[in-house]
Amino acid sequence: FACAVGSHCGGGMQKVRVKVLSSEAATKTPEHKPLSQIVLGLSKKECGKIQVTGELGDNDTSNSFQSSCSEPVVKTDVNADDGREWMFSSCLSNPMTLTPGGVLNQATVLHYPFPTDHRVLLGTRVWEFVEGDPNNDNGGVTSVNVNQLYVHHIAGALVVGNGAESIRDKLEDGEFPAPYGKLSGDFDNIMTFHIIDLRTVEQEWLLECVECRCKDAEGNYLEIGGAGESNVAGLEGGIDCCSNCTTLTSPTIDYRLRYNVTFMDIPEDEYVEPIRIMSTDIAPAVGKRIEFDVPRF
């Protein structure tokens, strides 16, 4: 995903895909200045300013990562039976702008909601996507249904889950009885989100859209996706085929991830046996990405 910059754009902006060519890179020396500059997380207003002036001011990156968390407060009803004092914090990610049918698959830096000077015991981590302006007193943000914004998958450890089935669900990040527990300090604050805006996508093409099926040169969906292979040059199936499901560029919506977390300081007289999440990935061993075809119904 490092070579896919930005998300589906509107308002005259363009999506940029960067391909790094080793032969060209080899001719560059450390003295060469970059040919372009990439700034993440700018608002539409800030981006427009740079487009007009062609310059990046010192203050234009001040809101590059517009993710924030509320101050932790005591929430005693998280585990009413254990009598512990759990802290609760609600967080919002930076805005992710999508058009109807737009696709976004990129890494995002989130605000780290836990103390950074010591480990804490993790409680629940529940997440969902919202829309709206958090600075607007007349409504703020509201939850988004999965039939509007489909979560293809997420990757990272700040919040836990797979995809659409994990929205507002804490079972995958469930609690463990004492003395077992998950601790902070072994993961960073970078998450990758692959989300698809389903607004205006015709009902007959919803399955093809959310499964990232490949298209031919005319934009017609093919009967492949997942790990299938295409006879069309440049298309190999899978994530590579996940492109915008419509050609619309407006109206845009700013989506944000809302993640609510609880945690507690570890009592001095209490021993915690750390729970570690382990996963396996065969892809590096075989040198390929492995995906599964989903049969058409």
C-alpha cells in the first residue's frame, strides 16, 4: 500500500499513484532533491491553498494528523463485578474523504489513547466509522451504517478486528479472566483501513464492488476477484482490482474512525500474565499474496 497515495478525490483534485522504479532510483544520489512533496492529512481548505499558491507554508502541516482523544475519565461500570477502576477515553481519527463509490486503502496515524510512560491493562476497544463535523455543536458526528460505508478490512493493533463483521463488536478483543490480560506498549498507532463508499452503487453491482472484482478496459466487471487471474493486461485480481465503483466526484463525505477504549493501571500487588496475539502469514514464504475467490451467487 505504500505506493498508493491519497484516496478517491473530488473538486478537481487527482488521485496519485506512485510507482518506484529501481532502475531510476539507482541513478539518484543523496544530493538530488525529491521531485515532489507529499503531505498527509491536509484538509480540503489547506490542500486548496497549496494548489493555488504552489507553496507549502510552515503552518500548513499543523493539522496533518487530526486525530484526538478525550481526556480519560473513570468509568466504573465497565466491569461492574470486579470492582476495578477503569479509565475510559473516546477518540476520533483524522477525516477520510470519499465520493460516492469511492475506495480508500491507506495507512492512517491515530492518536495513541494509552499512557506512554508505563504499561497499562487493556479493557475493551470498540470502533465504528462516523460522519459529520466533530466541531459542529448542531449534531457533531453520527454513526455510519455498513450499507453506506463498507469496511473491507483493517490492519494494525491499536484497535482489533477484521472488517465489516467487527464493527461495534468487542468479542474479537474480548476480556480474559485474571490473572490474564492484554497490556499496552507492544503496538504502535498506525492502522490501515480499506473502506468502500457504497452510495449510489447500483444494487446489482454491490457484490462486485465490495469484493473488489476486476474490470475490463471498458469498465465492465469480470467474473474474477480474490486470487483469480485476468486475461486483461495489468489486472491480476485481488486488491489490485479494488477501484472506484462509480465515476462520481461529488458529494464528498468526511468519514472518521471513532474508537472507544478502556484501560487501568496495574495494581502493585497484582500479577498479570500477558496475553499475546499471534498470527501466521504464509505469503513471505511463498513470495506471493494469497487471497480466496468468493463464488458468485
